[in-house]
Amino acid sequence: MVISIYRFSSKIIMFLAIIMVASSCAPRYEFRAVPMRPIEGYPNRVSFPEGSTGAYAYYESAELIKVFGFDLKKAGVIPIELRVENDGAKSPIVLVEAALTDQSGQMWAVLPSDVVYRRIDDHTSGGLSASDGARRTLLWGLAGAAVGAAVGVVGGSSVAEATAKGAAAGAGLGVASSVIESGLDDEDKSNDVYRDFSKRSVEHLVVAPGDSTNGLLYFPAEASRPAKLNLKLRIGSTTRKVSLRL
């Protein structure tokens, strides 16, 4: 019985160790300011009576790593920088719709903000994060199982056996502590991901008269290389469709 419990404990500890290694190998999220260019810096800019707009697609892995710190495509996200300037004197410019056309001719809608968060957070924290607290519960549960199984190896044994197997309990406690500390740190990073990427998003863009706005739209990396960004803008009672080559 002692041997079977010991083997069970070893498997749990090995499983937790694998989780920790996988998490440590994942890219670590850290905020990086993304430079935004003036409207003149977009070769594809389009002007219309009320203003102008331009866009730039971040797609090459080397550039994504340089600007964002990791390859967002591997996280399942293609970021497209968008700038809109309102030269009109009366009405705000409202982004009604944005769609990406890739080089294969397929069209893709903007990813919902919660999906963007989940993809980036999962990629940068080893795929274990959950904003609703389930991840914290999982970590505490796994750590508790490791300690419980390890202590079970020692319990009911003779003094000699307990001394020989004491390392199992120590390992269980050590792994539990490491997993929980790692998990809490990653959960803090999850909050950073949500804050940073939601602030940069211009999915619900509104530009007041005489003002300008820039930020990022996020599209699914299931798309092939971006070819065009298609925008539907509402200015007062007027709707304008604008297509920007990327």
C-alpha cells in the first residue's frame, strides 16, 4: 500500500513539475509601448471630405517580437495599427465595422476583446490562466493533492520507512509552494495583459471633430498575410466605406 501511494505521489509531483516547466518556457508578458506614426507616415492613407485614415499591419515575426516582445501570431492574433483623423467641424467619426481581407481573398472580422485577451494570456502564461479565478483554484487544488499524497506516503509507515520516504513529503511541499507562487505571479501578469491590450484597442473608435485617434485592431491569426483593411465609418448621417491596402 505504501509503495502504491508513493508511486501515486511521484506521478502527481512529476505532473506538477511538467506544468511548471511548460509555464517557464512560455513567453513572459511585459508591457512595451508601441510607437504610433502621424497620418503622413502611412503610405496607404486615404482622405475623405471629413478626414483621413491610415493603417499598418504587424505580421512579420521579427517585427512583432521587436515591437511587442513576442510573436503575437503564435498567440493567434494579428495586430493592425489604425489612425483616424477628423477634420470636420460638426460630427464625430464612428467606426461601425472593420474587416480584414487576406491574400487568399478571405475576409475576417475583428476578434472580440475577450478572445484577444484569452489568446495572448494563454500564450504568455503557459496556457493555464483563467480570469474568473478558476486557475487559482486549480493551482491550489493540484498543490494540495501533491502535499496530501506525499504525506500519505509517510503516514502509517514505521519510523525507518518514514525517514526513508520523508523526501517525498518535502518534495510535495516544495512543488506546491513553487506552483502557487508561480500561479499568483502569472495571474498578476494576466491583469497586465487585459489592461494593456484593452487600452490599445480601437474596436469601438469614436473621433471627435478636430481630433485624431490611433490604436490597434486585432484579427485572428487563422488569416493569411493581410492584404486590405476594410472600414465602415459613420459621420453624422453619412456612411463611408474605406479600403486600405496593407
